[in-house]
Amino acid sequence: MNETMQPSLLRERLCRRERRSVAVVREFVRAAAEEWGFGARVDDLLLCVSELATNALRHGVPPGRGYLVRLMLDSRELVVEVHDSGGGQPAVREPSGESGRGLLLVEALADRWGVGERDPGKVVWCAFSAP
């Protein structure tokens, strides 16, 4: 029997609460994006996922916990979700000194983005239209 393998339409990666996890997430997303044909938008995608993962680390992951990165692909778009267990409602704000630009970048580069609820915590996501 000769079956053709299809790429998975869902990928997940559980990440530890450590700075180097952002680089691990970028490589995880890069591999899936290239396999799924998003090579033309990979730089925008990687910058957005870096910002969302960094925000989760800084504001949403208490000590002893981690965060989840989920990628979903359908015929229209690639969605990146970053799940954390922290409170608060992320929002675009005026930059202050060295910080405050992350969600401005996500808003500018992604086709859509938003925040959803989970218990405990939240899901911050962004979406990129299929090429």
C-alpha cells in the first residue's frame, strides 16, 4: 500500500519559562511555515511569534509554569496562538523607552490578531493569509 503523507494541519510546542525558549519557538515556527508554503512571509511570521512569546515570558508565565505555542493551518490562513497562564489583557499601547512595541509590530505585520480567554490565563494570536 502506497499512501501519500499529508503535512499536519496542527502543530504544538510546550515551552519552558526561559529566555532561550523564544529561539526554540522561532525554529519550530520556521520549520512548519516553510513546510506549509509560507516561505514568502516567514520573516513577518517569525517577528510576530517572537514578540508574542516574549510577551508571554515577561507578563504571562508565572515561575514554575510554561507556555504553549499552537500553529493551525487551513485553506485560508496560518494562525499562531501563544497560550499562557497569566492575567491581564494585552493591548497596543504607546511605546515607552525600550519597550511597548511588540503588539504594534504584530498589528502592523499580521493580517489579524487578537486575545482570547482560557482558564487560567489567555491566548494571544495572530493570523497570516495563505499565499
